[in-house]
Amino acid sequence: VQHQYRGGIYHISEWADLITVHALPGPDIIKALRQEGKGIFLNAQMSSKGNLATPAYTEETLKMARANADSVMGVICREKVFHEPHFLHLIPGVNLETKGDALGQQYLTVNEAIVNKGCDVVIVGRGVYRAEDPQASAALYRSEAWNAYQEVLAR
């Protein structure tokens, strides 16, 4: 993982301050990346139908995060999984236009992700990069997220 981070074709260490990793390799992946001095988000859940991130996998990922709170900033998840306020919840599979695709992707709206699922940050892919005007689309998602966050604060 250090080789991929420092070198490889993408030279991730040159431009990324935060990285996401799967917990599948075990806690030593965190140990290796801790040496790089970057913040880590662990993939605890996934948004595709039939994925193998079982509840047991998620629980083990959360244990790894708690044991490495000096480096792990939070998790990629489909719902709020921590009660500790210092961990962030980043939710993938957010789209305002569709609920899914023919390949098993399952989407949530921004409001569902933040208000109903309790996540802190939405991860939007196709809703922005496939939009006719990606900049305007990104601004719309940002506005929707801010409004959802304001709704949570008003409770």
C-alpha cells in the first residue's frame, strides 16, 4: 500500500491529504498509511446491491477505526454507524435524478443520506460528472446538502 500511495501511476501522495481504504487487509494497512501522515477513511459499507460488506465486516471495520482513532477520521458507510462525534460518516451512492442503475448501484437523495441516515458528507459521482453542466450540478448538490444539514440542526 505504501508503494501504491507514494508511487504507482497516480502518485497519490502528491495530491491527496485524505485517503479511503478497505479494512479487508487488516489493521496493518492503517499502520502502513499512518507512516505517511495522512488521514484515513475506512470503507465499512457499500452502496451496490449484493456487496459483501456484511454486518460482521462493518463491525470489525468499526473496531479497527476505534483502535486507530489517531489516523482514522471516519468511515464510508450507508448509515450512521458511530456514536462517537469525532468520526465522520461519508455516504456514497447519492444521486438526485435516479434510484439506481442496471448494474446494482443503489442511490439515495441528499436529504435521505443526511437527514434520514445521519451521515455527515455525501459522495456524489455520476450526478455531477455525467451532468450537462457539472459545475451547476455540483452547486446544486452542495446547496441540497447544506439545506439537509440545516434541517438536522433544527431538530
